[in-house]
Amino acid sequence: MARKALLISFTAYEDPELDRLGPVRVDALGLSDVLGDPGVGRFEDVESVVDAPLREVEQRISQFFGAAEPDDELLLFLSGHGFEASKIYLAVADTTLHMLVGTGLSADFVHACVENSRCLRLVVVLDFSYSGSFMAALETSGQFLATTLVIAATDAYREARNEAGWSVGVLTDAVIEGLRTGAADLDGNGIVTGPEFADYLVGQARTARQQPTTYRRGRVHTLEIAGSSSSSPNLPEMISVEEAESVGVIEDDPPDSDVDWLSDAPADDDLLDRRALASVVRNRLVRIAGERPESSFLVHLDGRWGTGKSTLLKFLRERLEPDFLVVEFDAWRQARLAHPWWFLLTAAREAIAGDLGWWRRKALRIKEISERVRRTGGPYVAAVAVLLLLAGGIAMWLWPRQGTSDQWGSVAKVVTAVAGALVPLWAGALVASRFLLWNSARGARLFEQSGTNPLHEVSVHFSWLLGQTRKPVVFFVDDLDRCPHAQVVDLLDTVQTLFRDAPRRAGAQDVPAPFFVVAADGAWLRKSYELTYETFDDCVGLPGKPLGYLFLDKIFQLTVRMPLLTEAKQQNYVDRLLRIGGRDETAVTAETEDLRRRLTEGQGRESEILDLVAEASPAAKAAVAGDAAMALLQPEVVKRTEHELRKFRPLLGENPRGMKHFFNTYSIFRCVRTLEGNTPSRDTLALWSIVRMRWPSLFDYLESCPDAATGVLEPILVADHFPAELHEVATSAPVREVFLSALGGPLTATRIRQCAGEP
């Protein structure tokens, strides 16, 4: 394995028009020194090319990649002046400004060299104007097979809107400073990995006009950019634990200390910042309960098994309980024995009763019996009365007429008479209780088989129960993605048809409608509906929105995707589980406090909040992510954001509910991305939200395979990037209109990665 670096920079040009732009003062010598330092960059071969003509530049780049072996690690650095002329070009020493084609270094050439190389580990640093667009050209012109990290000094999105800004040499200076001082070693372990290198440079090179961007593909965390000898002191080979602790190598527990046993139960400690997301969902529910108490609201917490949905529910309950009555329902454990309506109603009754004192619980039981008797209990009361009269008549008929007869025979007759009277009385009371209280699953099934519209009575009675508490009721449905498809559909249909609008159906306008939060894998729910209604899929499903998506869009008003576990969070999570201490956080604490103060004093604009997050160091960004997400939910911020998003109305399609769903989707995407420390531009994230709303199957595929965006941008390549069932929707005019929109477009793979939360 060899580590090689090729540094190409330009400070002077033959074309007078280019020369008048002024030199690009990049410290190429300083960069060469730090990369070639055996204690820092550790690159064995560092080649520097300055002010060379195009032929030599192309030859050096071609040889650099052509001679590489698969296990080599290559770093290519380019700096100078960039220009746009149908494509993006880097001006070299003999470039003619008015003849960029043929005299400038094109992104296509660099990409061809990369694709034809055997190297599987590559880092590219681009420090020139239009480098963001240069990077996007590299990305969309094909697919890298290698683990690839590209860092550009500018932002292609801003360049596309003529908002490009570039500060000469800022990115290069950040590279030199970060590697030389060890500041780029964000976790302090002595190695600067690919993600650390990218995060550090994006943070350090960001200015008011300059917005660096990155493109990552493959196992970027395996890229070792440099060592960081300055991040940890030099120690002798053999030292004691006490000596190591004194210099900070062992900052907490020694390696042989006990590690807590882990279980699969919902976590008590918030190791992944789930409490902040719980606060976001809680604020949304409180807002809706206050503004529209008559409207039910269903939230879907979407995530695969093991992504922390149950833990999120636990934290959400902590935040809701002061204002809401939370009813927990484990679908996997409870929904097998009877119809879901009985379990949901019983769970609501138990939760409402549990929120009352002992005497009020007893009173609730009596009131419930009276209510059932008042509405539909007449026939059953009459039946019990007839049974009582019949039992009494039989007892009197069997009662001994003369007390002087044989006493034992009389006693036997009396016992027989009483027993004969009690048997029908007991049976009648049992039947009545099943009808009046539905105390058992068998009674629920018996009730379903009686009457002309028994389930309407269930809905009305559910509404009456909701009126017995002063709090809005929210159901937590967990583990639904463990149930067979028939039970999944049965439960969700019950919620949709019987319970969510029960107060309005019963005419109880003063009773708040129930809320439901369903934690389940969205793919499991969609497949359940597709299997249940597979006969109708061809005639009902839409391009990009098959039948399963249509059902879920109808049921849920808000879908919350579980945040991605980024490499930084994953490392922090493992360290905290193993009780490995962190570095001195005095500086981070000061920065965090300053950021929180500025968030509080902000003017209520989304862009200001995002700029604060984007400019923060990675550690401070993680610390204030929750505060930033909450700031985005302030009423004045939401109002301004919704006003600014109205310009996307022409792209929302003909669905009358589209605008409402669009706002919901955008706001939750923005909050989740902010919690991840990710700040995509508003317009680009809005386009991505429209894709989710209108073509969710296309959205899901692109979220897992962002590079497939090439098939939308270049329809001739659609077969190379999408499965057959998505060809039609990927090349359709409405999809391309959204992807190529001047409002935040085009949606390239890099932009999709950022909007989807991928680092």
C-alpha cells in the first residue's frame, strides 16, 4: 500500500484576461510539507505541479491515477480559477478564457481518469471558484467504484443561482492548519479520518459568502488522511495506568473496568439525542390540540427494527404526560385474541380510570354501566327482569307449603328451589354484563354479532369514555411491525373508521379528538396493505405511489423518519456505552453557551438558525442541535417559513391536501436534519419534500441509492439506474420539472444525500 498526493496549483496565466483576475495565493509549498511530514500527513510520495500547461497537467493526472494499485490511497489537490461554459473548467497556465473547451481542464477528464484507475481509495480537494459545480459534474457523469471523498471550496447550489462566493486559499489554509495543529482530529484519537477531515474543513472554510460542500461514497471512515501527533502527548512504550491517566491518555475508566450489560429494552439514558426529537413531536401535538381540538391527528414514527422507536416513545411520553393522557398499546402482544376495537377501548378505559382516584374509579364504573343501560341496555334489562321473575316463580312454586312436614325433605326442596332460581339469574347477569361492559374478548365477539350496527355503538361509547377525562388522549401503538398483515390492516382500519372521528360521529363537539402515534416500519405497513388488497393494486396505484403508500398517506398526517446514526454519533454512543471519557470540553462549552444565546436572541428566521448551526464546530453543533430544532418550531419561524414556501405551490400537483402535507413533510425533515447537524438549503429540501409527498416509492429508492438521480437528470440512462417499475415515473415530465427546478435544483446525488441525512 502506498500513499501518494498530487498537488496542482496555478498562480499565473498566459492569457492577459486571466492574469488580470489576480493570482490565487495558495500555500502549495506549505501543503506539500504538511502532507509529506512522516508524523502528520504520512504521504510517501508528494508531487507538486505549479503553473503548468494543459498537456502537462493532463499527463500528470493521467499517470497519477493510471499507475495506482487497488490498495493505494491517493489525494488530488487542485487550485486556481474556475469557470462555467456549458461545463465547468479549471483554468491552467495556457488556458484561453474565450476558448475554455480544449484549453481548460474539464471535470469530465478528471472523472475519466478516476474511473479508469485501479485505485479504490481516493480523496480530492478542490480550492477554486465553481469547484462545487466541478464536483457535481464529477458526481453526475458516472459512478465511482472507489471509496471517494471530494471536498469543494464552494457550493454548487449557490453557484447555480449566481450566488457563488469564494475566498482565495481559505480551504487550503484550513487543510494546513488542521493537519499541522491536530485540530482536524476531532475525536482526538491521533488519526484524521475522512469524515473528520471533511467536517473540519467545511466548518473552518465557511464564510459569509463561501459554503464548502462534500461528496462521499463508500466506507469513507476508513480513509486515513493524516496522523495527529499533536492531539496526544508522546509517551514511553511502557507506562503505568496512573502515568497514563496523568497525561490524559486514559481519561475515564481503565480498559478492564466493568461495562454495563446492555438489553433490548427502551433506553433510560438519551445517548442518541432522541429527547430533542421527542420534544419536536410533542410541540406539534400540543399545537394541534390547542388550535384544532376537534381534529384527530395520526403520527407515524417510521424506522426499521432496532432504530430506537420504542425509546423515542418513552421519551415522548415523559414530555406529553403533563398535558395528555397517554394510552399504551402493544399490538404484537394484545391484538391476537379479539378485534382491535375491544383492546383499544379497554386500554383507554384502564388509562382513564388509572388517572382518577380510588372513589372516582368506582364512580366511573357505575357511570359506564348507567350510560350503556341508558343508550342500548333496555332489552337486556328487560331480559334480566324476566329471568328474575321466572326464577322467583319457580322458587315459590317449589317452596314447601307446610312447615310440619319432614324438615330434611323441606330443606332439600328449598335448596333445590334457590339453586334453580340462581342458575338462570347468574346466566342472565353474565350475558348482561358482557353486553353492558364488554368485560371479555368473548363478550366483544358476542356483541359484534348482535344488533344492526353494533360498531357504531362502540364508536359512540368510545367518545363517551374520552369525555370522562379532562386531558386530550393520545394512543401509543408499538410493535405493529411484528404482526401478520391481516392484523396490521385490521388495527389501522379500526383506528381510521371507528376511533379517530368518534367524538364528531357521536355529536360530542366538546370532547377532544384522540391522537395516535404509531411506531412501525413503514415498509411493513405498506406491504400489509398491498397483500390485503393486491387485487386492486393495478387499478388504484399511481406511478410512484403504489397502493400501500396511498393507504398510509390517507391514514397518517405526519411521518417522522428516525434520524440516521452518523459516524460521529455512533462513535460517541459506543464510547458512552463503554464508559470511555472524552476530551476537555471547556472550549466547546463556551461555544455552546454562545450559540444558545444567539439562538434565543435571533430574529425568528429559519436561515439565521441554520447559519448558526452550520458555522458551529462539530462538537458544539451536536450540543445545540436540539435547541436549534426547537427554535425552528417557534410560531414566528413557522409562519415565515410557510409563507416563503408558498412559491412551490405549482409543483405540488392536483391533490387538495398537498399544501398541508407539504408543510408537514418539510417541517419534520428540517427538524430531523437539524438534529443530525445537517443544514441543506431551504429550497433544495423543499424539492426533496415534494418528491416524498408525490412519488414516495421513487423517494425511498433514491434515499437508498442517491446516485440513481442520474437516471432522472439524464433520461437516456434511466435503465442503468432504476428498476423497471420506476422507469415511467423517473422519466415523467412532473418528476423532471421538480428535479430541474430553478428553485433549489437540480436535485443531484450530492444534494439528495444531504437532504436524506447522509453525511
